[in-house]
Amino acid sequence: MELTKNNVTENVTVNVTENKLKSREQNIIKLTKENNTISVELAEKLFVTPRTIIRDIEKLKQLGILKRIGPAKGGHWEISINP
């Protein structure tokens, strides 16, 4: 893989982001990358309450990592590694 400014910056950002996020928050990002329409199922997959997922998603949105595109029903999540 050729090193460019973009992929080096992205790798550094990913490492810093992963170091300051809880394991559950990292799992939310991982599951969202696999399925960008996932929402309610996150609580079931991570064995926590829906309220916990809502709180974690709000934190990830405030950090600029997750962004909702479109409506709650029919929309999808976009991951931006620019916290």
C-alpha cells in the first residue's frame, strides 16, 4: 500500500479515536460500517438497553464520527473519521 497524506492522516485519526472511545462505542462504529442502516439492532447485538445505544450514538455524533443521513426510518448512518 502506498503511503499518502490522506491514508496516514486517516490511520492516525482512527488510532486516536479508538484509544478514546469505549469498547462498546468502537463496536457501534464497526457494526455501522458493516450495515449503515442498523439502529435498534445495536442494543440487541451489544446486550445493552436501547437508551444506552442512544447515549453512545449521541456522543459519537458530537465527536463528529457518526452522522445520520435521511430520516429515522429509511435513512442511514455515515461514518466520518474526523473527530
